[in-house]
Amino acid sequence: MTNDERDARTETTWQTLRRGLALSPELRTGLAATLGLALVYMVGRVAVPVAVQQGIDRGIVGGLNLDVVWSVVAVTAAILVVTTACGYLMMRRLFTVSETALANVRTRAFRHVHDLSMLHQQSERRGSLVSRVTSDVDQITQFLQWGGVILLVNLGQLVVTTAVMLAYSWQLTLVVLVAFLPAVLVIRQLQRRLGAAYATVRQRTGTLLGAIGESVVGAPVIRAYGIAGRTARRLDEAIDNQRLAQQRAIRISIVGSSVGELAAGLALAGVVVLGVTLGVDGTLSIGQLTAFLFLVTLFIQPVQIATEVLNEAQNAIAGWRRVLDVLDVAPDVADPGEQGRDLPAGPLDIRFAGVRFAYPGGPPVLHDIDLEIPAKSRVAVVGETGSGKTTFAKLLTRLMDPSAGAVLLSGVPLAQVRFDSLRSRVVMVPQDGFLFDATVGDNVRFARPELTDEQLGAAFTELGLADWLDGLPAGLDTPVGERGEALSVGERQLVALARAYVADPDLLVLDEATSAVDPATEVRLQRTLDAVTRGRTTLAIAHRLSTAQAADEVIVVDRGRIVQRGPHDELVHDSDSVYGLLYASWLEQTR
Amino acid sequence: MLGRGLGVLRQAIREQPRIFAVAVIGSVLFGSMVIVSAYVVGAVVGDVVVPAIARGEVGVGTLALAAVALFGISVLRVVGIFGRRLGAGYMQYRLQAAYRRRVTRRYLDLPLSWHHRNATGTLLSNANSDVEAAWYPIAPLPFAVGTLVMLVGAIVSLFATDWALALVGLAVFPALFALNVVYSRRMAPRQARAQRLRAEVSGIAHESFDGALVVKTMGREAQETARFAGRAGELRDALISVGRLRGVFDPLLETLPSLGTLAVLVVGAFRLRQGAISVTELVSVAFLFTVLAFPVRAIGWVLAELPRSVAGWDRVRRVLDATGEMPYGQKVLDPATPGPATLTFTDVHFSYPPAEAHEPGAQVLGEVGFTVPAGRTVALVGPTGAGKSTIASLAVRLVDPDSGVVELDGVDVRDLTAASLAGTVALVAQVPFVFDDTVRANVALDRAGIDDEAVWAALRLAEADGFVAALPEGLDTMVGERGTSLSGGQRQRLTLARALAGRPRLLVLDDATSAVDPRVEAAILAGLRASAGEPGVPAASILVVAYRRATIALADEVVYTEQGRVIARGTHTELLATVPGYVDLVTAYEQAEVDRAQERAYDDEVAQLPSGLEIEVDR
Ligand SMILES: Nc1ncnc2c1ncn2[C@@H]1O[C@H](COP(=O)(O)OP(=O)(O)OP(=O)(O)O)[C@@H](O)[C@H]1O
Ligand SMILES: Nc1ncnc2c1ncn2[C@@H]1O[C@H](COP(=O)(O)OP(=O)(O)OP(=O)(O)O)[C@@H](O)[C@H]1O
Ligand SMILES: [Mg+2]
Ligand SMILES: [Mg+2]
């Protein structure tokens, strides 16, 4: 590790703290009072050695005086009562303030993850996103609740002890400090290695969590393909890698505390040798020397504890950094907010002006799309797998921004539309309909929680799905399971469709929304949808060309370009065109 | 709680006895040295410092001896620390690793029905944080055991020194111990509550981020945040209440030994006056109280972690003790006959486990019986929710029937070995699942005998070779979590290639081409048929869930299901003539077209009608 890197690291630790404090100004409230209480609390720790010194020098050695001993002890006990109370108040304040601040950070980070663009969300594993609002924050709270207090109190103890030691004898204090100097240097060095070791632990833990996640989510595939052995091998490898990293980290940490311990021995020995010499000179009393031996142990403790606590501090800082990092990412598909505009009332028309798009680091997926779709029309988008239909829909709903060009709804560029307005007026049913682990009813009223069961029932009836709903074990109250997996795939799509339908948008985008629904139901659904969505703009992506046949207009996408558009009846005339061929094979398959 | 916690610790010691012994020996060594150091310090003050100052000269020999003794003790303490911490750390990590391995092994062994009943988030935390929590007290355990030994040693040495001072020790140390016990008792429910809320917060985050696309497209970020913030607020309150308790007990636990030292001073002064003890002994005992204060906390740490440990252990045990795994049998289908396999369903009944354990499961399949003869293609047709996917899962033994049998080549699938079963049948599921791995790994799945050539052949057959070749790194391209960097149809074809690569003797396609455009689907099916006829390529029987007529027309037989029952079996033409439900389903598109044509004609008429009406009205 070069010097620069080292500086960068130490700097970032401070930067992290500064960033963290800047983000949670609450942490500063009453900080002075908390620190003041902590200071008083620490006084309690040095009170006892001082009492021992006073007791020995004035009450025991050179003529026993029990009254002196009594009064020294009584005063010290009183001090202890006060400092204990201060300790309680200090912790109470600290925990209340820090937990409140961290809960806010947690919630803010959660919101921020949702505000990030879809692509950004997908660029990171789900588990890792989750950890930013769970275990990373937990690490900070755990540190503050345990290590933080210890660190605070012990740092103070170090300072106060040193001060008291200096008051007794600067020579002996010098001995102690000199004895600890090499230890401090070595520990500093180790601390860096330790930081790297813990970084490895965290990274391998991430890998392990990913492996466990896949073994759980992919259980059907693992079973169906008999690859339990392979999966187990991978898991074992991840588990062992994590363990080895943990063991390495603890080895480094133990070397650190051993060095501290040796320094302590050295300091004690040095104090005795020099102390006796000073005592013979008459510079130091017996009580003072005894108190000094006590003080040395008080000095050692924080150093020893610090090596352990600093590991935790490293983890907490790393966790904090990860939380702050996510908060620092400006959402690349951002809500214009206050400055934004609302979509004009009424049905929406669509315009793509010179739109190009490429996924990050990938080849262009859409090329120069220029397109206008009038309001109230029902449009079908067809094309081969991977031709860019879903990409088109994501740009239309502003899940992503085009690399070049602009998408406009009723003349307003999407980038200027407030999300409130956009999301309530434009709704997409994505290709893989995700359901929350709740009841059918709760899923359908996701966008509009105020809807009653009666209204939901009416919506299902309008969609022609009343019979299906009645067939469910508990109707609207039927639980759908995790991700909707207690329903059949087609049923999941029906619920997702109903959810979009009750959201009552002006532009409805359906990305293969009925691909797993049986043809009879699909046709029925299409009819009712046609009827109830009349007056709004609908755009449906489908492989089943029945959708295209029923649409006002068909848009044919081929390798990222729009190659044909027009009503079905016109497009089929050219039997050599992309659509002509698609339709021919469709006919072949459905007749 | 204490008893059960100790039970968990006993289990840990039973599993790692040697390393635990090392740790405890280290800890005891450390503890003894702590006591010895107190007496050495006392001796140094009493026997070296006091005489030296009294005489006004330094005895170099004794002084050097004292210094060496103090430093020597430190060295021994370091040895103790090494043994204790290394032992404790290794023990904790080994136990964690061992139990993670056992838990994940159970995940692989337990049947799908068990997986259905358990949320993904729960299973993740069982293998991760619960295992961690269970073995958390292991880290301070050797220290605590060493401290116990040390405490006994301290009391004994106190009695050896002076009974009056020993009584102070007898008052302070047990009080300290009791305070610790009360502390952990009070802490237990609060910690448990915090832990539970942590899991809930994590569950909400998991689900919410999983459904991020839905949240985004419906603009529900604020509501989701409110839902999360509510639970995060409860967690905050729980953690604050944990902290408050800590605030009460931590300072008390610190102050108690200090009070002990003060008591030693008073009692010691009395005893000194009576001439019962020396200054040396007084200092030693006072020092002992100071150095013991910290290690005694270690006992508190163990006790404080026990409730969490027990909770974690219970959840881990729940996985390890879960029953109902689907053991594989011993039989192997004769590998000498590599031809297509025969699949038979006989009177199969099936119900999914109910959401509430006490309710009966809703029956999804009843009296299902049909056969896919060797080399034949059977189409499974039925409306949404009819039970087709369930039949497909039964065919590859993802689940077992409640009653009835599923047979491959006349052998109950429950009697087959895992390898034989996986080598015989392959399922392409309705929802493609893609691992966060390379294209190659997703297709080959490390199965023996699938080299790059075989991977490409399978991709070709699934018409996926084109897009894979166009990927930046070809077969080595990482496809992202659940295949996010692929289009829907591309994911589907990748899973199709995965099934074909294993050259199964029975292929089960569960609507596996829904996101594939018609032209490609036709090509894939043609490819499958052709390979079935090719010499040398083992032909497969096919059970295909389909709606498209072309697919159905390829089938030798159609099994039509409704609401979990087989309504009719026969050729497409037969069913078309006899089963109205079937007709509705497969001719829906044509019917729609006819209707549309009629409508259009009607619309045209209506378009003309108004003028007629007007005329009438006018007249
Ligand atoms: N997140 C992504 N990162 C990188 N490339 C992507 C991503 N999503 C899609 N692609 C690529 O962009 C191209 C277009 O994908 P898109 O999902 O738009 O296709 P599609 O027309 O919807 O296909 P399908 O009919 O299969 O759903 C594909 O080649 C795909 O591999
Ligand atoms: N895990 C589950 N728990 C409880 N019920 C389930 C579960 N999976 C499916 N079901 C129910 O069992 C029935 C049959 O489901 P299945 O998935 O087999 O239907 P399918 O014929 O494949 O439908 P689709 O055409 O929509 O895919 C449905 O009513 C469904 O609600
Ligand atoms: Mg798509
Ligand atoms: Mg299905």
C-alpha cells in the first residue's frame, strides 16, 4: 500500500464521518451535554486510584488514621454515585439521539433506493440493496450501543488518566508513554491490514448471501436438474471462503492486542524501577507510587479495548459509507419535482423524437425512433424476441431516459413531467407481473388503497373476471403467496392487469400482460378492455398477433427500428414484409 | 431461558471440544496471571518499595527481579490471550460454517412444498443471521469460563490473605454476578423484540425492492416508504429501550467493583490497625478488585447474548429438524435403452399445502390419469389455473402426489435415484429461472458431458445461438441476477437450451414458448421434431402445455383439463368435435376474428343507418 492510498483511506474515514454528520444534523443536538456527562462519568474511574493514594498516604502509612480513611472513602463514594448517574444520563441521551438519527437515515436510504433508476436498481443485487437499509445500518447502531460508548469513555479515560498521572509524576508518565509508543505504531499499522481483512470478510459474506439466495430461489431448477451436488459444492466454497477471511481478520486483531499487552507489562516494570528510584529520592510517596500502578492499569485498559472496538468501528464506518454512498447517488432518472409540469388533462398522445437507446456498456438497442401516436388510439407493438419492444415501453413510461432524442406525451417532454402526474396518468403492466405477498384484494388496490371490496368486485366484473374471482378459495381475501407464487402464472397476470386497470390511467402500456392467460380468457379480456379503455390511449406489446388484429394500428419493431406501421389489414397485404411473415407463421400456428 | 441457553453452549462445546479446551486453558492462564499480577504488585509495593524508601537505598537485585516478574507475567498473559481469542474465534467461525453448511444442505434436501411454505427472506436469515446469532456467545464464552475460574481463585486467595477482606470479596463478586444475571434477564425480551423487528424491517425492504418496478410504475414510493418507516420507527423504539436498560446497568456494573475497592480500604485499615494484615496485602487486594472488574463483564456478555442465541438456535433447529423431505429411491432406469421414455399418470390427486396449517389444502388435481407413450408428443391443454403446471411439476417429481402414482417406463418416480430422474426428464418451467452466472454455466449447469459444443448445439436448437453469439462475451457473458440483462424471450430460450443440453428422454415444456414469437416457436418445434427423427440423437417423448394450434397439431394426443380434472383425451380433431370447452379455447382467436368481422360489418351498417333513421324521423 502506498502512502497516497493510506492517506486516502484515513481521509475517507474522516470524510465518511463528516458526510454522515452533515446528513444527520440530529446527531449534533445536545452533543455538548452528552460529552459533558461522559467527562463526569470518566472522573468516576480515576476517583478510586486517587482515593487509594490519599487513603494510604494520609491515613495508613506513617500513623494509622481511620478518620481520614473514612472521610476519603465517603467522599469518593459520593463522587461515584454522581458519576454513575451521569453515566446513565449520558447513555440515555446518546442512544435516543443516535437511534433516532439512524432510523431517519434508514428510511431516507430506503426511499432513495426507490428513487434510483430501474437500471441502477438492477445493476446491484437485491440482497445488497436490502443490506444498505438493514445490516449496514444495524452495524452502526450496534457499534454505537456497545463500542461507541466504550470508545468514547475509554478515550476520555485515557486523557483523564494521563492528566492525573502527570499530576503525580511527569517522569513516570513519560516512562508509560514511551513504553506504549512502539505499540501504538504497530497497532496503527495493523489497523490498516485489519481494515483490508474486514473488507474481504464483508465482500465474501456478500458472495455467500448471493449463493444462499440462489439456492433458495432457484430450488425448483436445482431439483429438476439434479444439480444439488453442484449447488452444495458452491455453497461450501463460499462458506469456507468466508470463514477463512474471518479467521485471518481475527489473527491480525489478536496480534494487535498482544502488542498492547506487552507494552502494558513493559510500562508496569518501568514504573516500578523508576518509581522506586524516585521514591528513594523522596520525590514520590508510597501512596503516589501505588496510585500510579493503579493508574497504569487504567491506562492499559482503554488501549486494549480500543484494539477490539476499533474493529467494530471499522465495520461501522464501512457500513455507514455504504449507506451514504447510496444516498449520494443522484437518481439518473430524476423527478423534476416542483419545477416540473403536469400532463395536460384528457387522453394523451405520444411522440418519440429521434430517440436512440443503448443499455450501459451495450450496443444500441433502439435506433432513431420517430413516431407519433394520436390520443385515444389502441396500438399494438409486435416484433421478434429481443427486438427492443420492452425497451420501447420502458422509455415511454420513463423508467429510463433515451440516450438521444426525447419522448413527449401530449407535447410535454417526459423529463419535465412531475412523477406524481406521470405515474398516476401512465401505467405499465410489466412483462413479469410481480405480486406482493398479500391478498388478491390488497394487490389490486395497490395504487388506490381507498377502494372498497365492492369497488374491486365491480372492477373484476367489468373485466369479465368475476367468475374467476368467485372460484378462488377466499375471493379477494385469497393470499397470493410470495411473488404471487401461490397462484398459477396466468392468474398472476390477471391480478396484475386488474391492478393496472383500477389505477385508471390515461395511457395504459401492456407488456405481454396476458401472455400466459388462456386464449378464451384473453379474447374475452381484450374485448372488455377495449370497451372500458375506449377514450384512453393503450399500447400493447404482444407475441400473440390476435392483439395486433384487434388494434387500431400495429407498430412493427425489428432489430431496434420501426419497420412498419399501420392497421393490421393493410400490413398483411405485403406478405414479404416483416409483419407479413410474422402473421403467416401465426396463422400457421393457430389454424 | 438460562437453562436452554446453556444447552446451546453445551452443544457447541460437544461439537468443538478440542478447540474449546485450548481457548479455556488460555483463558484460565490469563485469569491466573491477573490474580498473580495483583499479588506481585502488592509485593512490589510492600516488599520492595516500602523497604527501599525506608532504607533510602535501592536494592538493585530485588528491583530487577520485580521488573522481570511484572514483564514475565505480561508475556504469560499474551500467551493466554492468544489461546483464548484464537480458540474462541476459530470455534465461533467453525461452528457458523458447519451450521451454514447443514442448513443449506437441508434447503437442497427438503421438498418444494416445504419451500413454498417458507418465505425466501426467512430462509435467507435462517442460514445467515440466525446461525450467527446462535453462536454469538461463543466469542466471549472462554473468557467467561476463565473468569469464573479466576473468581474462585480470587476468593480462595482472599481467604488465604484475610477473612475480613475475603468477606468484602464474597459480598462484591456475587453481587456483581447477580447484577449481571438480572441485567440479561431484563434484556432478553427487549433484544428478542428488536431482533424480531429487524427481521420484519428486512422483510419489508426485501419485498419492496423485489417489486421495485411495480412500485415505480405505479408511483407508490411514498406509501412504501411510509410502510417501511413505520416498522423502522418501531425498531428504533425497541433499540432505544435496549439502550436505556444498558444505560442503567452498565454504569452500575462499573461502579460496584469500585465500591468494593473502597470497602477494602476501610476494612483493610481496620485490619491493619489490628495487625492482621500488612500494607502489601492491603494493596494486593485493592489491586485485585480493580483488575477483576473488567473480566467479570465477560460473564455478562455471555448472559446477555444467550436469549438471542436461543432464538437463533430455535430457528436453525426448525430447518434442521424439518421433515417431509422427498427421499430418492434406489432404482435406475436401464441406461442401455436410450430411447424415449414413457410417462404414466394413474389416478393422481394433489393439493397444495394450505396457508394456515390447520386448514385442509384445496385440492388442485383429482383423478388425473394419462400416458405419454415413448417417442410421442402429448399436448396438455386447459384454461388458466386448470392445473397444467402442477401436472408438469409432478411429472418431473418436484412434488409428490397425495395419492396415485407417476411412473417413468413403468417405475414409480419415487423409486428412482436423483441422477436417474434428472438424466431422464427435463422440465422447462413456465417462468424461466436464470442464475446470476454466465450463459455457459446456465445452460450446462456443470453437468457431466456437456462441453461447449453441446452447449452451442442446444442453443442452436432453441434458436438462441444468434443472440448469444451477439453478446459481448458470448458464452462467458454474465446475464445478471435473474437474467435482467436479457429480454423475456431470450431468458425463455436460454432455459429451453438448458433442458435440451441434457438430452432428456422426456421433455416437459410448460408453456415454454409464450414469450417467443410465432416464427421462432415454429422453428424450435420443427427442430425438436427433426432431432427426434435423426439417427444417433436420442429422441424424446414430449409433454407440452400449449395453446397454439400448430403446437397442438403436432401432438399425437391431447389431454384436456379443467379445474384439475382430465375432461377428455384424444386427438385434436376428436376433441374439436366433442368437447365444447376445448373448442372455445383453441378456436378463440378465429372466433374473435369472425366476431370482429361481423362487428365491422355491423358497424358499417350502423354507419349507414343513422341517415336512414334521420330520414325516418324527418318524415
Ligand atoms: N438491462 C439490460 N441490460 C443490457 N441489455 C439489455 C437489458 N435489457 C434488455 N437488453 C437487451 O436489449 C435488447 C432488447 O431487449 P428488449 O427487452 O427490449 O426486447 P423485447 O423486444 O422486449 O424482447 P422479448 O419479446 O423477448 O420480450 C435485447 O438484445 C436484450 O438482450
Ligand atoms: N403454491 C401454490 N399454493 C397454493 N395454490 C396453488 C399454488 N400453485 C398453484 N396453485 C393453485 O393451483 C391451481 C392450479 O395451478 P397451476 O399453476 O397448475 O395452473 P395452470 O394450469 O398451470 O395455469 P396457467 O395456465 O395460468 O399457468 C390454481 O388454481 C392455483 O391458484
Ligand atoms: Mg419484452
Ligand atoms: Mg401454469
